Amino acid sequence: MPWHKSGTMEGHGAILSHAVGIVASSPEVESVMSRQSGHEFAVIGLGRFGSAVALNLIERGYTVLGIDRSPQIVQSLADRIPQIVSLDSTSEEALLAVDISSFDTVVVAIGTHFENNLMTTVTLKNLGVRRVVCKAVSERQQQILLRVGADQVVLPEHEAGARLAWRLAEPQVLDHLELGAGFSVAEMKVPSWLVGQSLMVSGLRKRFNINVLAIRRATQIIVTPPADMLFARDDMIVIIGADASISNFCSQA
């Protein structure tokens, strides 16, 4: 039977999400999880990656239709994803039955069968879906999916590996987001030598060529903190800059 959608509400992200919003107008850091009013998603393929995407979007207040070929997977997630259906995503008729083209973004998270991933992507674009975001497991798959019309292709394992490498090389960095072109956003605990100093006095921009995007103090998040704000002992800071600049700053922490 046809798919009927309901309303959505805005959600709240973590400290790094708040900070990334400051630079989100740049094409290089355009977020898959667009915060446009009424934005609705479908996620095809509900393995570990796909179910994580769907559940996080639901937690943020978005309407999500979960789709998987396996009835067993659908049954196991039915209590956590309210709108969920089992169907063959390579079938144009099946996708038309759920009015797939009415969704703003469709995430194709099929990881084990690349042919199904490819066929699903082509079918979605043929049906006029505005934005198709695909998962790939290799750069070769990424190139192919982009050539057949995918609007964005993510490499979760590559990205997870890059983030782990940062945490291994710079233990002070608790979270990291690569922006491309050698620039990153990083979250870390404020170094002890900064405690009691203000942004202005610390001269972080001049000394390290980095900018502080946000400070988390207990449950409060201060975005674009004022220059006279003093760093406190347990503050978490989000900084942006060239990778080399961030590494240089971390070496002084």
C-alpha cells in the first residue's frame, strides 16, 4: 500500500555537530543530514551502517522509512524504526509502491552486494529521487556510483580508519572531522596551560593558526565564544585549522 509520511521536528546534535554547522555553508562540508524543515529520509539496507543512520536520524526527530530485502532484519528493527518495510529495492514497481521519489534524501546502505547497490542507485535516479547518498567499500565502487548518478558516496571504513589514525597519533583529540584539502575540525580537552587564559590573551590564532569554534562546559555549549571568555579546567574545545596546525597545537597540550 502507498507510503504516508508524517511531520518532523528539529533535533539537537553533539558539540562537534554544533561546531560543524558554523562552516556548513562550504560545499566541502555539506552535511548529509540536512536540517531543512520537513526533510524526510529513506534508508535502504539496514545492516550495521544503515540501521545506525536510520536510528540516529530518528533520534534527531526526522521521519525515516527503513527498507531492507530481509524480512528477518525488518522484523528485528520494527520496534525501533516505526516506519519500516521489506522489499526488493532493485524493483522499480516496489519503490513506486512506497512513493520513494517523495523523500528528500534516500540513503543506499547496501554493502555486501555491490550489484544491488548499483541497480538500486540507478533505479532511484530514474524515478526522480532528488538526492541519493550511497555507501561504498572501496574507491573504485565510489567512482562507479558517482558515474551512474549518485549525488554523494561515503566510505565509512575509510573515514573510521582516518579518525582512528588521528586519535592514535594525537591522543588528546577525542573526535575528528576531516574537511578535505588538509583541513580538519577536532574536539579535545582544553590543555592545562590554557586554563585561566582568555581567547584573546592565549593568541591561539596567531600562535598556532587555529580557531576555536565552540566550548563545552558541563552541559552548556558555547558556540563562537567571546574573546574575553576564560578557559576552565574541564572545558572541551572544538578547533578548526590545517592538519599540521592542529598537530602542532596538540604537541603543546
